[in-house]
Amino acid sequence: MDQFTPLSALLGGLLIGASAALLIVMNGRVAGISGILGGLLRPVRNDIGWRISFIAGLCAAPMIYAALGGVLPNVEFTAPMSVLTAAGLIVGFGTRLGAGCTSGHGVCGIARLSPRSIVATLVFMTTAVATVFVTRHVMGL
């Protein structure tokens, strides 16, 4: 959290909101990352190009930012790879079970005042707080 500033958070939020708004206005699609990525696993004709473009842009953005002179934060994983893998699988299962992830429900769904997305986001956040409490303070990971 050394590199956090309110300005960078505001700029990041504006960029996320702008990209989600552009996708729904120009393509009629909700910017839910798990749904976009999941659509690539079972591709439908004429529905692949925008998904690949979106994911490529998502992956390229940090590289473009760094190429323009931006400083990327140092990312360190302190948990064992087995815990990270299990966490990733649980998150993937949860996003499928909840029909979306935090970007789809939290950013786009709440912005559209979707009751389902508001409930889903509350469940995501409550589960995240409980998970951090249990893993950090009960299990000591």
C-alpha cells in the first residue's frame, strides 16, 4: 500500500468505469471479466474477437503504462503456491456459482442498480472479510 494515493485510486476507478461504460454502450456487453474469459472456454461464432481484444487489452495495459514511464507496484506472494491455487479454484467456482465476479456484479451491476448484483457483491465482500480473518488470524497463513 506504499504506492496508494487518492489520485491514483480515482484515476483507476475512472478508467475502469469508462471502459465498462464503453463496452456496454458500443458492444452491449457487461464488463464482467469472469464472464468474458468464460466465454472463451466455450466459444460461440462471432463472439470471440471482442473477448480476446478485451482480455489482451487488460493484460497489455500494465506493459503500456510501464512503457510510458509509469512505475508498477511490486507484487509479492507470501502464501504457498498450493494455497494460491486452491484460492484461485475457489474464486473460479464462486464466480460461476454467483453468475459473475466483482467486476461484473460490483462495477457494472451496482452501477445499473441490479438487486442481484448488490446482493452478490455483499456476499463477495463478506466472504472476503471472513476468509482473510480466518486465514490470517485463525490459521496464521
